Amino acid sequence: MRSKTVRGTFYSIVGQGLKNILRLGSNVILARLLTRDDFGVSLLVNTVMIGLEMISDLGIETSIIQSKRGEEPTFLDTAYSIQFVRGVLLFLLACLAAWPAAWYFKAPELTSLIPLAATGTLFRGLWPTKLHLLRRHLEVKKLMIITVGAQALSVVVMAVHAYIYRSVWALVLGSVTVLATPLLISAFIPGHRNRFKWEATAAKELLSFGQWIFVSTLITFLADRFAVLASGRLVDTGTLGVFGMATMLSTLPTAVGGPAVNAVILPALSEAARTDRSKLADGFHRARAVVLPLLLFVTLGLVLWAPAFFGLVYKPEFRDAGWMTQLAIIGTWFGYQHDAWSRGLLAVGISRPLAVANAIKLVFTVVLALGGFYLFEFPGLILGSCLGAASGYLAISYALAKAGMSPFKLDAKFGLLALVLGGVGSQVPIHLAPLLGLDDYLWLSIVTGLVFLIPAGLFSAKRLKAQLKKK
């Protein structure tokens, strides 16, 4: 298990890294072909689709990974049947939601774009359970090939369509391609061939486990996407498009590390829970000791270099995404730990505290984000959302402490280090540039960023090496 976990972590991080390099590279290219408003409308489409996905999430994949029956054909076929029905209902619901969404966000394009995006749910509903079994067996290399291949094909589709038509449809077609590709590739993967089947016992287990995940993800969507849901009414689509750019970069730690957690940490902890429960807490703490140094290094890189990235690589109209990223990364820090550490609870089949923690997060996010917008306009809305994420992290940490897996001590050390280095490092070039007679601090921020990142990287590498050496 240790060997599979190490290999799985490596392939997952490499795969997600490649996937997000493709995503980021295509974003730079598309920003030259499309407008701020196009990206704003695309963000609204994605928000609606993510919302529908999350409010109907039954935790099928997690159930297959966690359940003792996860290898039985009858259990898998029942899971497949539930997944397919969900996909069809989700498509129909999206079509019905298109016009209300267009009215709420004052974007008439959504009436046609949302049904197009919803076709991806039909493809996903047909994903065979052998894809989920790859995660259960920690076959992360195969998953890496599938996800990277899907992203690469998506980049080609988006770039070609955007170059020819210069339309937001390119972005939506890209998201559909990402969901359709795994279904095509799965035909070449050996394993159980699913049939539509319904076993009452299996269905009861799947649906009962998923009921709290359903509640949890519904609340999570409202909390995580409240900034976009509110901004869709409070700001123009151009500003929303720039914020979408910032969100893409600020959530990079989650985009890279989140799937690694799902692909490796959850199955490994679930295995420990099934075989030797006494080792679960130790495995949880060791996993965090590996993740936190990496999270620190990536977060600092984003904070220190985001303004230069958007200011020097993108068109001037996207420059504000730099400071937006620096604010939004605060929410990513707490949100990533919230999502990753909650796997410790899911590994032992506890899902109710997730819904409670996310409810707390939602309440604080709504109050603080709207209050922040009232006091400080859009920057205040972003910061208020970040503080809401912090409240959710504290709630999930309390639940973990009750389960004997308290994360507070180590998290506090790395959090304080990130706050000090990120806060000081981001301000140094701004105040130093006038003293050096520079009109712009962007190039200087690259140099000062290295000054802070090199020691942080050495510290993270030392901590990571020490953990990996432990038996």
C-alpha cells in the first residue's frame, strides 16, 4: 500500500500538473482570441453546470472506493444505473434552468449555451464503473493518461473553434469534450462491462452514503460559488471574466492537489480503515505532512508572481486579475485543507459533519461577502468569501479532532508561515520600485519573488524529504 500510495501520488501530481499546464496555456491563447465578456459568460455557464452537478452529487465514486462491496458486479451495475439516471435528469434540469439563469444573470446567451454544456452530463452518466475502480486500486497512471488526453483534445477543440469563429462557444465545447473523451477511452480499458441492474441492498447503501454528500455538496456549491453568483448581478460580465481568470490561477493548488487527494489519500485511508483502524490517524497526519509543504510552496509562488503573470503575459484588460488572485488565494488555502482533510472522515464512512461544516461556511460566506461588497465593493466581496472559507475549515477541523485526527497544530505553523512570507513578499516590490526609479513593479516582483521562494522551497523540500524517508 505504501508503494502504491507513493507511485499514485507521483502520477497524480504529474498528471494534474500536465493537465493544468495545458489548461493555463490554452487560456493564454484564448485570451488573445476572445474578450473579457466571453470569459465572463463562460464562467456563468460553468457555474450553473457545476451547481447542478454538485446539488445532485450522490457520491457514487466515493461509495465504490470506500465500500467493502466495491468489487462486486451487482453493486457496480447498480451504481452505474443510478449514475446514468442522474445524468439524464441532470441534462433535463439544465435545459429547464437555462432561461431562469439567463434572466438572473442578464445574459441571454445562456439559453443556448447551458443546454450545450449539459450534453457533457449525458456522457459522464455513461462512464463505466471500471474508471472508478482505477481509483480504488490506485491505478493513477492510467487515470493520468485519460485525464491528460481529455484535456489535450479539449485544448485543440477550443483553439480551433476560437480561431475560426471568435465565439464563447469555443469555451463551452471544450468543457463538453473533457467529459466525452473518458467515455471513448474507457472502451479500450479491460474490466467489468456494466449492465443496467438494480439491487435494493446495493442501492440502499449507495443512496444512504450519498445522502449527506448530497446535502454537503449542495451547500458547498453555494458557499464556494457565492462570489460568482453574487457578482453576476453586481458587476458586469467583463469584470466577471477577469475574476474568472484570477479564480483559475488561485485555485491551481486545488486543481493539482485535489485530484491527488481523491486518487491517493482517500483510497489509502479507506484501506487503512478497512484493515487496521489503529493506523488511520497516523496515516492521516503523515499525508498532511506531505501535502502542506507542497501547498505552501505553490501558494507563495502564486501570491508573489500573479501580478507579473497577468500584467506581462495577458492583454492589459486582464491585468486586474493579478491582485484578484492574491486575495482569492486566501480562500484557496483554507478551502483546500477543508476538502482534503475531510477525506479523513469519508475514509471511515462519516459524511454528516461535512454538511454541517459546509453549512457554517455558507452562512459566514454570504454575510461576510455581502458585507464586504457594501464596505469595500468587489475586493471586499472576494475577501469576505475567503473568510467564509476559513470558517468552514475550522468547523471540519473540529470534527476531525473529535474523531482523533486533529489537524490544528501543524496547519497553524504552515498557515502563519504562508501569511508572513506572502504578505511581506507581495508588498516589497510595490514599495521598492519607486525607490529604484521604476515606473512599474512587475519585473521587479519576479526577482523579489525568487528571494522569498528559494528559501521557502528549500524548507518545503526538507520537510517533504523527511516525511518520505519515514517507514
